[in-house]
Amino acid sequence: MARLETAPATPDRWGDLLALFGPNGAYSNCWCTWWIWRAREWDETAPEARRATLKDLVAGGAEPGVLAYDGDVAVGWSAVGPRDRYARMMSPRSPTYRPLDDEPSWIINCFFVAKGYRRRGVARVLLQAAVDHAFAHGAERIDAYPIDPEQQQASAASAYVGTLQMFLDAGFEEITRMRTRPVMRLTR
């Protein structure tokens, strides 16, 4: 595999993101919006509206994530943004994803890697790009909620949030556990 390049998801890269996600919007027509709405809202939102939400974020200049490229082909994505973008992660009552404290933070909460590129280090490249992106946009702290494969089997359905070791290797510290989920933080 050639050296991967990364770039934020900007309006001129929307076509690349569409090609990467394919007709099913990455994971089961999620269009990387599962975190944006509370559970009931997401359940009531059709896949076309999910796609439109992501498109609006990209078109509006929010740069809601970073893309990894092998040459001209987008092969991976990571969502990254301020916590207040993600309604599902704002509830202090959430048993798993509640904020650690009242300090503003950015969140890295999703990875999607094209099938032919999985298990080749793409997610690690994306993680570093997401960290750099967040800090470049003023983040003072970045939180993440990866899985711990010793507590939960890593599968395509669960590893979309990344793995504990991947975040530890990137300098994140485990702050606490919510249920079996590690809560990680990287501070500038």
C-alpha cells in the first residue's frame, strides 16, 4: 500500500465521501449521523435525510471528519467534531457516552475503512489526522469511547469507534470506564 494522505471533508471532497460510503451510507445507511441525533430522532430519520444532514455539514464548511486517500481514491473516514454537534453524546444521563465533565471537548467517534483496506493501519492514520484536525481547530481536549477487545469482541459492527490500544498508542489516556467502555482523553 502506498503512503496514505489525509484531508478534511470539505465541499470539494463530497464526491469522494459518497464513493467511499457507497449506496448504503457506510454502516447500514448511517451516513455517520448516528451520534448527531438522540435515539428516537435517529430512528425516525430516513436514510435520505441522514445523507442530507452529512452533506449539509460538509457543504456548510463544518469539516465533520477526515478522509484517508490512497492516491486519488478515498479509502477511509473518521468523524471528528465538537461534542455539542453530537446530541447523543451530550446527555448527562447516558450510561455510556455522557460527558466526562463540563469542559468543552471534541469527539472522535467513528471510523469507516473500505473493505480492501481494513486491517492495514488506515484507522491509525485517520486517528492521527483527526487529532491534528481537532487541535488545529482550537480543541483543548479530545474524547473517545473505543471498544476494549478484552471486554467486547471487535467486529465490523462494534469496532467503528476504534479500539482501546489504537487510542493508547496515539497518546490518549483512559480516564474511566462507563460500563465496559473505556473513556479516553487527549489533552493539548
